[in-house]
Amino acid sequence: MAAALLLFLLSYILHPQTQVLALATSSDHDFRYMKSVGNATAVPLEDEYDYIIVGGGTAGCPLAATLSRKYSVLVLERGSAPVSYPQVLTAKGSGANLLQEDDGKTPAQRFVSEDGVPNVRGRILGGTSMINGGFFSRANNQFYNESGIDWDMGAVEKAYKWVEDIIVFRSNLSSFQSIFREALLEAGVGPDNGFTLQHLVGTKISGSTYDDQGRRHGAVELLNKGVLKNLRVAVEAYVEKIIFSSNASRLSATGVIYTDSKGKTHRALIRDKGEVILSAGAIGSPQLLLLSGVGPVNHLSSLHIPVVHSNPDVGNFMADNPRNMINIVSPFALDPSSVQVVGITSDFNSMEAFSYTFPFSFPQPFGLFPNSTSPLEFSLATIVEKFSGPQSTGSLRLLSSADVKVSPAVRFNYFSEAVDIARCVKGMRRVGDLLKTESLEQLKFRDLEGAEGFKFLGPSLPKNQSDDASMETFCRSTVRSFWHYHGGCLVGKVVDGDYRVKGTNSLRVVDVSTFDASPGTNPQATLMMIGRYIGLKILKERRVELGASFWFQDIIDILRMAAALLVFMLSYILHPQLEVLALATSSDHDFSYMKSVYNATDLPLEDVYDYIIIGGGTAGCPLAATLSEKYSVLVLERGSAPVSYPQVLNANGLLTNFLQEDNGKTPFQRFISEDGVPNARGRVLGGSSMINVGFFSRADDQFYNESGIDWDMDLVEKAYQWVEDTIVFRYNLSTFPSIYRKALLEAGVGPDNGFSLKHLVGTKASGSTFDDQGRRHGAVELLNKGVLKNLRVAVEAYVEKIIFSSSNNASRLSATGVIFTDSKGKTRRASIRDKGEVILSAGAIGSPQLLLISGVGPVPDLSSLHIQVVHSNPDVGNFMADNPRNTISIVVPFALDPSVAQVVGITGDFNIIEAISFNLSFSFPLPFGLFPNSTSPLEFSVANIAEKFSGPKSSGSLRLLSSAEVKVSPAVRFNYFSEVGDLARCVKGMRKVGDLLKTESFKQLKFQDLEGAEGFKFLGPPLPKNQSDDASMETFCRSTVGTFWHYHGGCLVGKVVDGEYRVKGTNSLRVVDGSTFNASPGTNPQATLMMIGRYIGLKILHERKAAK
């Protein structure tokens, strides 16, 4: 069997393209290439390689992968890895690339041509293939015929298929794409070519680099087809200059000079027979040639750049395919769709379309606002016309003689040639024909009289489309880029037919800058093909040079590859679910812990550990890290790793957690208590520390005094500092926290305690788990302080039950392990060794729930669900309490920087007042360069002021809704304000908020009417006008109550656990989390929970050391 499989593998390697249209099947992202990716700061200051590729983009990635089969390859990419900007990895994030402000590192680098047209460049590993619409269609025949290249069409076909087998998909048409296709055919754009990757006149469906789950598989994943040990990819590497030899008979490139993100200069050289290959795109490649002294003498001399080689055509013949479009507001919801269908007319105009939904109000974060109104959402259908091969061209010129980060000036001269404006007019008249079809009738609105008409966002077509002048005006005024610009290093002018730079040795340009026309409807397919094609040509050239010895080595390499692939396939057959989650990511976060993270599907069906911790959350992570210093530890976390939900890793993603629909796996698990109050549980490695506002403040003295624990306060201090040294930050107050701080002091919430991590009455700034760049460093990063080889963290692991010993001679009930299931429903068992323990750190919902399901709890409740009683304890699930939150939200008349909680006011009655600010769009977001002459959305900043108090007297209970299914959240009731004293505390606290609104500091947050009268604009209910009326204030408190997500109880110290957090009446079982609290400590419990995780871990280590 093995021999037959080897034969099959060899045949596949030698004849890999025998499949016809073997498109990729939907799969998760393949991040294996990250093994070869590192920041340029980690690359030696000088090193040698066989090939240096400048630009890890659409052509550079397949080129690098191909050359790495035989040679060492350095790829220098100025952007980051995709994992640093996760929006590039999904269709949903596509618009985010155009919405995200350009901070000098973002994937879509903005520029505006001298024509005044907004445009973007890809600045990320994978290049523009990571920010485009994903449409994949091969080149037109005219491109091959007029390219100046002597193509080997057999090799072209194989190169296309090499790409398509991995990253090209066919998906079902969305509703709008189906409508658009019907409209094209009805408008006479025929024939119907069905699905094809070929460029054919008529209407067709084509491939996409998005799979059917909306995951993008760009050129970066082609790196996985290379030999990763031969490949080094340096990100955030800015190539400043090509190094040329000065003594050869012909000018030769010998390497490059580049700088890293810290400004340090590096030098990379090529070995004998090696090459420098520019794949930096239509802007980057001509720019780098010019900076290196290759280009027009006059231009170089004017910038005092020494001329290395004169070529008047570098930077010339720059062209861009003009895009004109109309945007139709749909009267019904359309599924968002990227481009799947294209109409190609006989005169080679192309029409494409996409749909998306915009909120014309403001997004509603789950449970954040009381009684907020729904946003008004409309779907938009955008129909685009463009044509390739414009006759109008322009040029590129440097604006800096030395700094490659300064984008050159570019002019495309759209419609400067009469033939181009005529083509636009013809194309837009065809769009007008589309609007007259029956298929698009359903997109029209109807008025009260029954009259129908389209609602346009932005300009509509002229009423008289037969009038050339009107149509020409429309074309010129609405022109935008389709981001398919090209030129600057044309074949025959700057490079020869093998893409070698004319007049030089060891230097090529392989990218879109060599095109005199953009191929097909989208150039990405052709660029990936060319990367592969040229890579194979180079290998073939060197193979011929080396002769038979090379062929012998090639056969040896193939046999080795086949053997390795055979081992891999056999391992996959035996372990088909093997998945490594330890992905490398941005160095900004410390992801070392990912070496110990696995999907639960990868764990053995049965295994033994010293400690099993249920819940890798705020307390569980520091506890696991501490215990791993001496013992083997298994952490069972029901959520995913943070890299699967990157919004949890930064402050900008904070509201995303509230907005994201709960699909059963998202980090922000929604639930609604029986009180009717929306709430959330953390469901991600790191727990609620990964979804909260990051505020870090230590516990109050009352917590220690009334906790039932005999604290070692020196050890408490050390445990806090162990946490704070790693993940707690202090940064300057932003605008609104500064205003808020002044208002608190003005309202009498004193004294001013400055910055402090301690819980002090008065006003203070405190620490945060967000650093000054807005990156979150939650409890999960404390795992890095453990001994990772002793630590196994299983994500998507659902613990169903605790296993107890049933031995008759056991003096006391003992936990011996747990039963858990993975995401595929397979059951697994983990047991503890002698002296080991099972420790619940599953939170105030999860820990009491698991005790109850395992038979520890009130007998009547367990019996009613037919759960066998293992140990009777009437208090499990009782004394559930939540700190009630009441808020007011003020719309601010000027822009505020978004801010997380940085400042807190603590009154003498221990009411706590915090505030955050954020921006809401009351219209629709404007993607950069997408709309012509579109109006700006109505944006306002919102200041949200929240009052809460800890230690409410009102409490409730938790009860199971399922006797066996841990994924079914229990029913929880907190009984907010059932105790009169709690309601009185709310009234008192909200009156203090009323005092804040009367301060001079807050006056600047008021609007003025035409008469000059000032007043606040509230989003949601304002405070009662008569705040001295108890009844009105009580009504406000009850009607606006929300959670601060600081709920606790269910396993209280002294009732369910003892002073060492051991479950009473058992051995080898503890609970270490917020379920043990009778009051939430400080202003935010996360600091105390992390401290307790470390504290209990150290105590356990001390106990075992003493026992030995």
C-alpha cells in the first residue's frame, strides 16, 4: 500500500496539472508560511541569499515559493503579516481596508494621484491580493499577443492551475449577483458563458479567492507551496536602494540596502548566479529603480541622484483603468456580496457589481444602551463600468531622493485621449440599459402614488443619456480608480522579454509595472501566474547551466518530497484532525503561549496530569502559569484562542465584541438574566479580561476583611506585582478622561489621588491592560510566565462532568478527573495524578453550573433534574449578585478621541462612577475612494457615564436548564434592587452623576440652539428633571439598569468552599474565580482575580514543597 501511495505521489509531483479546473475546496486559513516570517528587526545586519525579492505581493509570493524549491530566498515586504490586520482575511473585512485610517502601516496605503483621484497600494504580505475584491479571472488573448513576451502557453496553463488548485474557489451566487447576472443578459451582454476562469465576451461567473465561508486565501498562502526552510520573509522591511557592482563589464545588481521599523540599516547580498527581483508593484518598482539611479537623466539629476544607468522610460507610461459607477439604495435587504459576475462587451468594456449594507443610524452594542432605538439599515447595490488598456497615460516622479516611504507623485491623465472618454460614454450607456431591465425593477422604490424609481447614493446617470456632452461630464466628474493601475517599467522599454532590466545583469522586475495593459477583468490571476511562470523559467535556466548533476539532485529532492508527503498523508489518515494553533503573529503582542495551545480535537482520548484547570480565564491563566513551574497542567478552555477573534486584541475592537452576533463561539457570549437584563460571559482564552474595558485597580480593604480568607498580605502584594510587571500600563489621559477627571473633582468627588492602582476614595487614574498603542494584554499573556513545556491548553474543550472517586475505603469524596468533549462532539477523559487537583476557574456562571451537573449542590434541585447526588450542599448556585450599572449617554458637539475607562470617582459611600467615550456614525461609513462626490456621514462622539456600586444586598440564584448539556447556559436571576438599600444607593449615585452635569467642566459638552441656550443631547433616557424626587429617581434606576459584567457568587467562601478555596466535603477539588466572592473587589475585579490566580498557585506550590 505504501509503495502504491508513493507511486501515486510521484505521479502527482511529476504531473501535477492533470486535473481540469481543480479549484480549491473551502478550508481554514493555512498559516504554515508564518514559520518563515519574521520582523526585519530580527534579520542579520548583513547576510547572503541566492535570490532577493523586493515585495511579498501578488507576484512576489508565488515567485518566492517557486525559487525556494532549490535556492535560498529573502523576501523583503514593507507591510506586516496578515495576522496583524485580520480584516484582510475575510470578505466582511474587505470594506474595513478602505475605511481604516492610514497610519503608515495599515494594509491599504492611501494616495491621491495628481489627477485628484483617491487610490490605494497594498502594504501587507500578500500585497493587493489581500485587500481587493477577490475576483479571479485569467488574462485576455490580447494581453498575451501584445505583451512583448514570447509565452510558453503550456507553462502558462500549468502556472495558472498551480495557483487555482490552492486558493481559487467557486461559490454560489448571492441574491444580488443573481439579479445582476440576469440584468446583464437581459441588456444584451451575451452569450451566457456560465462559470469559467477564461476571459470571454458575454456574461460569466468567475472564481474568487474567497471561499464559501468568506475567508480570503490570497497570494500569501502560495508561500506554503515553497520549501519553507529555504525561505525568509522579512516584514516591515523598507528597501532603500539597489546595490550595483562598479567593476563588471556590465552593470550588475549585487544586493539591496533596507531599513527596519526601528530605522536600523541592513544589507542583503546575492550569491553568484543569484538575482535581485523587484515585485514591489506599479508604484514601488519604478520608484526603487529611480532611487537607485536607474531612470531618466534629467529627473535623477534634478534630485541629485547619481545616475547608475540611463533609461528615459522608467516611471513613464503609467496608466489606470478608469472606474465609473452608480450606487442604488435597495428597498430590501441584500446579502453582502463581492464581485462574482462580470459582463464583458464586444468592445471590451467590463461591468461588475457588488452589494453591501450600511447602517444609517448608529450601531447598538449589546446591553450597552438602555432603551436604545434600532439603527436604520439599507443595502446598497453598486454597478461599476471600466475598461482596460486606456490610451491615456501619465508618469511617476519622485518627491524624495532618499526616503522610500514618501510615495512618488503619480499622474494617470484619465480621459486625456478622446478615445478613452468615448469608451466610458459607451460603457455607461450600457449601464443605463441595465437600469431599464425587468431584473432591476425590483430594486426600485415606490411612492404613495405607486410611481417607481431608483434611489441613488451619489450622482445618477444624466437623464438624457444620448447627449454626449452630458455623458462625458458624468464620466469625468465621477471617475475613480479600479485599483488596476500599471506601467512604469514596461516590457521592451525598461525590461526585456524575460523581465530583466535592460542594461543590467542580475536584476529583474516581475510585477504589474511591466504591463502596458491590465490583463482580463482583474490582474491578480495573471500576476500570480507570472510569479510562478518566471520562477520556473529561472529554475529551468539554472538547471540547464548545471547539467546532469542538477537533474540527479532534482530527482533526489522529488523522492525526498514524496517520502515526506507520504509520512504526512499517513499521519493525516491516522490523525485527520491534527491542527496546530500556535501561529506566529505581530511582535506587538506576546504570543509565545501559543506553543502550548491546541484544539481539544488534538488531545488524547485519555491522559493524566498533575493539575486540571477548568477555564483559561482571568484567574485560570495566572494559576496555570504558576503551577506549571513545577507540575504538568492541563487547561480546558471552552472558547477559542484570541488569534481567532482578533478584535479582542485591541481597543478599537472593544465595541465589536458587543456588536458581533453570538454564533456559539464568539468571545462575547450573550445571555439575558431572568431580570430581563442583557449580560455577557467571556468565551475566549484569557476570559473576560479579553473583552472588558481593561481597567486595572486593586481590591478594596473591605474585600479582604470580609472575604473569609486569611490573607498573607505580603504574598498578595507579590502576586499583584507579578501581574502588573507584565500586562499593566499607564498612559496619558486622552481628551475626555481629562474633562471627566476635572468634573469629578469639581463635583466634590475628592481628594485627587493622581495615579494609583490602589482602591482609594476620591478621584484617580488607574492602570490598564491596554498599552499606549491600544493593544490589549489580557490574562492570557500571563501564560508566558509559566513553563510552557509543562503546560497544555486545550481550546474549544467543553467539560461535561467532574469525576469523583467511588472507593468505599476513601475517607472523603475525592475528585479524580474530568470528562470533556471537543468541538466535534468526541468525549475525552483527563485524570489527575496522586496529590494533584481539579480546579474550577470557569467563572460565576460556569463553576456552579459544573458542580451542579456533577452532582454537588442542593438535593431538591438535583433530584428534580434526575442528577445523582454526589455531595449535598444547599448553597451551590445561590447568593448570585451583580453590580447594577446605570448610565447616561451624552452626544458631544465636537470630536473626542475614543477612550476606555482611565479615570474613576469613588464616593465616600462607595458608589463608583466611570466613563468612556466612543464615536458613532449616524449615517453610513465612507470607504476611501469608493464613492464619487458622496456626502460625509453624520458622526458624533458619545460620552457614556456609568454609575455602579459593589456589594449589593440583593442577590438571586442560578439553576440548570439542562441536566447534562454544559453548553446550555443556566437560568440566572440577580434580583436587582430587590433590597431597598440597593435602590437608595443607586439614587444617591445617580444624583452625584447629576452633580457632574452641573459642573463648568461639562459645559463644553453641551449644544447651543439658535438663541444661544445650552443643553445636553442625550442618547437614550436623561436623568429626571426633578432629581430631588425619590420616586422619579427610583423609576430611572429600575428602568435603565444594566450590568457592569461584574456578577459573582454561586460558590461562596464559607458556604461552598473553605478559606483555601477547597470545595467543602471533598478532596482534590477547588474553585478559584469570581464565583467565590460575596462582593466584587475594587472598581473592576480583574486585577484581584489575576492576583488570586497567582496567589493560590504559589500557596499550592508551597504546600506541596512543605509536604515533601
